[in-house]
Amino acid sequence: MWCGTRSCRIRGPFLRLSLEARGKTGVRPLFVTFITTFCALDGIICSKMSSEWGMQMPIYTRRGDLGKTQVIGSRRRFKDDARVQAYGTVDEAGALIGVVVSLIASDAALQDISQVLIGVQQMLWDVGADLARVDDSAHQYRTPENAASQLEPLIDQYQAELAPLAKFILRGGTPAGALAHLACTVVRRAERDVVHLQQVEAIHPPLLTYLNRLSDLLFVLGRVINHRGGAPETEYVHSARVFHQ
């Protein structure tokens, strides 16, 4: 931080306030150049403005107009960079899960699943934040070491509601069930993007395990949503017996 006779600037990785001295009252806020928290997903910059000034920053900053975005602890990168691609796909998965939540929000029989999915959305923000940091940054990882194992009791709990699978099934069913299956495939794409990223840069390993387990949970939840909604499953006609109890 440095202060001069005319202005004072507070610098930090996510914060920069412009202040200017006025009259004899000393230094006081006159305007805010920008105050930004760099979010972890798809290069989004979430702008926050202190409520004491009663101001709100526009959603656009123009900083990404030339195809680059900010990652934590690193210089700006192109938006098709492997790291940006990975956390962008995680963002996509979280948004799609939000669609599922919106479809089941008014269904009393699915409120338990709604709460599970909201918890998943929260965790995906942590996963995205961890993907948006480079290994030499001071950012503390948010995805816990046991993130994947926390999902396993849920998978077991919901799978107990279902008939055992013998063959591959077609994804579909009710709108919410079909979208849960779609979310499963997007999470699997996110996992592939992270696998690609870890071949060129360091990652936080627990988040990769979490994405792998999350795709299993979403597959099971898609089946449960369909089961509770009375939608039958259709087996893939050319499938051999692939699931053994």
C-alpha cells in the first residue's frame, strides 16, 4: 500500500480502490476504479461494491475482449487454455445441475435430491476455484481431500432404491431425469479436461477424484428421479450383460 498527498491506492490480488483527498477532511472515497473478485469459472469477473458507497459495478469489464482471462496466481491466459477450459466445463456442469434443481424444486418427493444437488453446486465452485489457481500461487485449495468419499454413502443410499442393472440403458426419462443424465456426461467431460490439464500443469488431485465420483452420483440420481417419476428404463438393445452383482 502506498499513499501520497493527492491519492491513496490499496493494492492486492483481487482489490484496488482509488481514493482521493478532498478539502480538509483528509482522504475519503471519491470513486472506485474497480473492486473485483476474480471468480474461478470461465474467466468470469464477479464485481463487488461495498454497500457503504451504495454503488454497483457493471458486469462487463472489457478486460476479456481480446480473448484472455485471469487465473489465480498467474498472468492472463487465452480463454482456450487448458486450465480455463477445465474450469469452464466445471462451470457448465454446475449450471446444468441448476436446471435440474429448478425442475424438481416444487416436487415434494424429490426435495432430498434437490438438496444434494445444491450441495454439489457449492462444491463445484470450490473445484472451479482450485482449477483456476496455478501451483505457485498463495491460494489455499478449497476441495477437501475426502470430497469424493463424501459422495459414496449418497451413491449407496440412492442405488438401494433401484433395481440392479444388467445392461447399458438409454439416457432419458422425465425431463429432470434426462437432464441429470446429461449433467453426468458434462461432468465426465470436465474430468477429461482435467486429465488433459494435469498432463501439462499441476492440479489439486482430490478434485479429479471428486469429478469421477460425481459422475457416478449423477448417473444414479438420474435413475432415481426417473424411478420416482414412474418413467421406465430402456435397455440398449445391443448391450451384452455388463453389470454383475
